Amino acid sequence: MLTRVVLIFAALIALAQPQVAVAAQKGYPAKVTSLQNHKYVDALLSGIKGAKREIVGCFFLFKVSGKHGGLPQKLVEELVAAKRRGVDVTIELEQDAGGKGTVYEQNRLAAGILSEAGVKVRFDAPKTTTHVKAMVIDGRYVYLGSHNLTQSALKYNNELSVMIDSTDFAAEVLGYLDSL
């Protein structure tokens, strides 16, 4: 009986091997830049300012305080400026299933400001938590990591994100974001 269990276990492991090998082969040539702490917002602002065609972002929390000079407010201003110069800008945000709570309220406030300026804003499905923090610029530059778009995350917290320069990886990320 023990021999049979061991053989079945070994067979299951053998069957799993090709799938693991396929997953491990999926990689892309890319230039990766580490964006620690506040370096993320500097890089993101620069990327948005340089955008020529398209910006697609998805964030769990976008907290715009309305204070002049706040970093999330600067991001809003640059996204709106990009929209005004002809860049297609779409932002997806988390929403709470019950339509209440801090994340819901903050994201609705940011969405209102962005939408009023012509930026396309959408929300995830009500019963799904979308904890993504990603932005793709011009189908090439992917900003991905732990940073929410809040003053704390952008200025004070220990956070780690990366900027990945890869059209292939950007296409995969855009496909994923589009499927949400």
C-alpha cells in the first residue's frame, strides 16, 4: 500500500514538471529600475509627462487630499495634462462592494476629479478586491510595486516598486488589466 502511494505521488510530481518548466520559461528581455520609497513618484511623474499615446493605470487606493502641493494631487494634474495633450488616459480603481469605507470614498473623490477633466475612470467588480498598483505608459514602461497613490506611500513610507522597460511585458500587463 505504501509503495502504491509513493508511486502515485511520484507520478503526480512528474506530471507537474512540464507545467513548471513552461511557466519558468515565460520571461521577457527588459531593463528594470528599482524605485525605492519617494523615487517612485519622481519616476512616475516623469513617465506621465513624457507619455505620447496611452496611459493605463490600476490602483487599490488613490487618495487626493485636495491640498495644493500634495503628491497625489500632482499625479492628478499630470494625468489631466496628458489627457489635454491628446494622450489616452484610463485609470481603474478599487471599489467596496457595500459602497462605503475609506478606500471607496477616497477613490470616488479621485475618480470624480479625473472624470471631470475627461480622464476615463472605471472601477473593479463590486465583489472583487483589486489590490493592483500598476501603470503602463505608451505600451512600453510598466510601473509596478507596492505604492498606493497616497501622500504617505509616495513620501513617507518604506515602499518598493520597479519600472520595467519592455514592450512584451507591458503587453502582458495591459492584457491582465484589461481582463479585470
